[in-house]
Amino acid sequence: MKRFFFDKDGVFQPVFFWATLFNLVVITGIILRYAGVQLSDALILGLCANVLAWVGLYNFFKKK
């Protein structure tokens, strides 16, 4: 995991950590939803949008 959360210079990349964490929460929510637990669609979609926004903003500012 060190190569995933750190760049080639050894600098920690928090966006990858948070994106991984939120993706795990989304996957857990989807699994719970299929298991019969009542979860809001807005919660799952909101977390997906959060991850996409983090990664999109990170890549947008990294290119500049």
C-alpha cells in the first residue's frame, strides 16, 4: 500500500487514502443494501459523488 498512498518522491497523497476509504464505505453500503438493510440511495450516491469530486479536483489542480 505504500506505493499507492505515496508518490515517487515519498510524499503522502491524502486524496488516494480518502478515496480508498470512501470507496470501501460505498462498497459496504451496496453490499448491505443487497443484504436487505434499508439504506438511502442518496447516501450511497452522495458518497460516490464525494469520491469523484476529490479525485477530479486533485487531478485538475495537479495538471496546472
